[in-house]
Amino acid sequence: MTLGERVKERRQAKHLTAAELTRLSGYSSCSSISKIEHGVNGVPLTKINKLAEALETTTGYLIGLTDNPERRAE
């Protein structure tokens, strides 16, 4: 699964619209999220952390190091 597919799957699982994810992750437009989800744009390293926080997941999940989208209990 690609990073874009993981972002989209997690966004939908959290019942977030693209506009909500845009706001939560610090992007300036919904088209940026759409382009990420469709694999048109990559994600700068500085934004991966913001996306992971907004999607309540880990950076490892987004970049494919793990298939578990849940954060560990702290």
C-alpha cells in the first residue's frame, strides 16, 4: 500500500474530510491532500509527522514500516 493510500484509508477511518485533514495537518489547500492520496505529490518529511498526528497514527505506518495504524499506549 502506498503512502497516499494509507493517508486516504486512515482519513476515512477517522471520518475526516479532506478539508479537515488539510486544516489539521497544516496544508494550505484541499488539493494538496487529494494529490497526496492519488500519488501525484509526495509528502515532505516535515509534513509526515503532521499528517501522522492529524490521523492519529504513526509515521511508521504512513511510510509503510508497519501495517498497524494504531499508536502504542503511552
